[in-house]
Amino acid sequence: MTVFGTGYLGATHAACMAELGHEVLGVDVDDNKIAALSSGTVPFYEPGLPEVLERNLAAGRLSFSTNYELAAEFANVHFLGVGTPQRHGSYAADMTYVRAVIEQLVPLLRGEHVIFGKSTVPVGTAAELQELADSLAPSGTSVEIAWNPEFLREGYAVKDTITPDRIVLGVRSGESSAEALAREVYAQPLEQDTPFLVTDLQTAELVKVAANAFLATKISFINAVSEICEIAGGDVVALADAIGHDDRIGRKFLGAGLGFGGGCLPKDIRAFMARAGELGADQALTFLREVDAINMRRRDRMVDLAKRAFNGSLLGHRVTVLGCAFKPNSDDVRDSPALSVAGSLSLGGAAVTVYDPQGMENARKVFPTLGYAESASEALSDAELVILATEWQEFRDLDPKAVAELVARTHIIDGRNVLDVASWNAAGWTVEALGRTLTP
Ligand code: UDX
């Protein structure tokens, strides 16, 4: 099989399909990515992926190329995993890269082919791509478009791909060979009783955006309750624990704090709203505008708390922000709440020092003017305020007594509600947190 696109999704899918025993060619237009992957280097941080990549390159099951002619001859099964970023100046998803693969690949195909779309796309895309493919396929060649959305989380991408919690496949009505092929491709997870849901194309496309919209809504729900807790004097963590025991609600994704970011949730809810508008159903999803707004307000709230720590003005104050990746176990800083807070504090006049175990290189490219430290202890030295913005294990494990020796003022704001407040208080720290009333 081939896998088009070698970003987080495509590179992981290619390597993991080889791990399942398939012969895989990963294809991208980016020479640098292809060169890196061919030499066994994963161009981003994803635990476990380098080992899978190396093992399968060595076994000869996995290779990478920029050559579409080669890809067209290599396989009859193709996966499409290119990016669908937010379009500049609009909420809608940019479908340029998805269309480009079909436009370049299909005229080169001979015989019978199935293209499984994995990218997150607006509902209706697969049917449009089928029409496009039909118009470009050489005579005697048939190309079927099916949709097989991907639910992998960064940081757990290998596990989520090899042992997914469900496999969803959208197939066209009428004649289709996609389901039989998918059963071969995913034979191993299917043997382990992974739920396999075969739907129409539209439903499969919608499953993905609906799942991400639900997750975003769950996070914003608890963060909205956070706002009330802050005013009324409640504790959102105790509240989340209490409502989470109801298994209809569940405790997962009720982590109150700086909110969601990354390459998926923010852009997916916006693209979902944009598509609903195009379909004449914008009212159905206007609540997602609130979900987005609640999420963004958490960042403002953190900046306000920081200002308050200095009696209203950040000017010249030394603030250390722990974390700049959008979540732990990732080097991804796309729409990162942590980096957004660090940037706002810096623009507000603070001298900001950032440390993150993996995200620094990417953060430097986006925000070169922040101070970047080589280690947590270097970042913490002489800080007047510490903000925990991404809950890396390294930060959860910090020893409050040892950190107290490093800083100029023992004041920390927990933006992810992960610190053991009692032990930090015992070591002399003033602890504040989003959604909790901790300090009188
Ligand atoms: C998400 C979906 O989980 C995945 O299924 C989909 O394929 C891609 O989008 P990902 O972007 O890797 O995956 O991150 P996820 O683990 O879902 O976290 C998203 C954001 O929500 C992070 O910024 C995280 O910090 C935040 N979050 C998560 C919270 O603020 N609170 C929580 O309780 C959980």
C-alpha cells in the first residue's frame, strides 16, 4: 500500500501498517521529510515511533519517496493522510493538499485502485473526490474513494494506530471493494475484536469531526464551570471528580485548566461550523462558537492572574512558563495554550523564560523573542512568578522545596491542575490555579 502525506498522521500510519506486516511506500512532496524518514529519523517527537520506523525500514517493508509514478505502480491500495489546515482568513478547512494528491495520482493509475481517505475533511468531500477521480482516471481504470477516519492522539499515535479503539469505514453505495480490502489491511486489530463500523461516506466523515467536537465541548464545559468556581469560591477539580464518578459523564476530558490546542481540536470545530453554514444548518453548531470562546478565555484568565500577581503590571517582571507544547508527550506547538500565554505575557512587558522538554525548537520558530532555557532549573532561576502551562511529568515531579531555592518569589500558578497543592504550600509557596480558590 502507499500512504500519501508523511506528517503526524501519514508517517505514523505508514510505519504502523508496515509493523502490521504490510509493504508500505510513504509519499510526500517534501524532500526533507522523505530524506529524514528514509534515513530512520522521525521529523517530530512521537514516543515509540522511531523504533517502529527503524525496525520496518530494516526489514525492507517500508520505504519513502516523492515519486508519484513509483507510487502509482507500487500498490492498488492507497491511504490519503495529508493535512487539512484551517484556511487563512476563514474557518473552513483548506482542501488544497487533499485535492492535489488526487489530481496528481489518479491520471497515473492503471487497473483497479482504492483510495482510503484518512484526513479530517468537511462532510461531502469523499463524494466530490470520487467525481474528481472518475473524471481523471484513464479509460479502463477504476478508482474507488472510501473514507477511513483516523482517531490517533499525539503522544499515543503508535498505540492508537496498531490497537485502535474502533475502526470506521465509509463506503459508497453500490459496487465497492473497500470493505473487503480494509478487512485485509486491518486483519490483526480485527482479530482482537476491535469494533468495525461500516457506514456511508458522509457518516464516516462526520464521525471524525463529531468526535473532536464532543471532546472540545467536554473540555470547554468544565472550563466554563471553572469560571463559576473562581467567582463563587468552588473547586473545579473536586467538582470534576464528583461528577466524573457518574459513568454517564466520566472523568476523562474533564481536566480543567488552560484548555485545548493542537493541530486538531481548534481547527476541526471551526471547520465543522463552517461546513454547517455551507449546508444551511449553521444554527446547529453555533454552540461550538461558545466552546471556542470559553477555551480562549482561559488563556486571558491566566494572563490576568499573572498581572494580578504583580499588582496590575507585568512590566519588567521575570515570569517562567513551564511548557510550550500544546500537551505533554508532544513537541507540537500548533495553537498551544502554553505558548499563547507565554507570548501574551511577553507582549505585555514581562521578561518571559520558557522551558519545555520537547517543544522548544518549534516554539522558537513561532516566537523567537521569548527567552528559552536549557533546563527546568535554569528556567526557574530567579523567577518572580512560575506558570505551569503544560503538564509534563517532569513538572509534576518538581520538588517544591528544591524549586523554592531557585526562584526569587515562591508564587506558582497551576494552569493544568496537576500539582499537589498541600506540599507546595508546605514548602512556602503561594499556589493559585485555574478554577480553584486556593489562596485567600
Ligand atoms: C485529538 C483527539 O483526541 C484525537 O482523537 C484526534 O485524532 C486528534 O485530535 P490530540 O490533538 O493529539 O488528539 O490531543 P488530545 O489528547 O485530544 O488533547 C487535545 C487538547 O485538549 C490538549 O491541548 C489538551 O491539553 C487538552 N485537554 C485534554 C484539556 O485541556 N483537558 C482535558 O481534560 C483533556
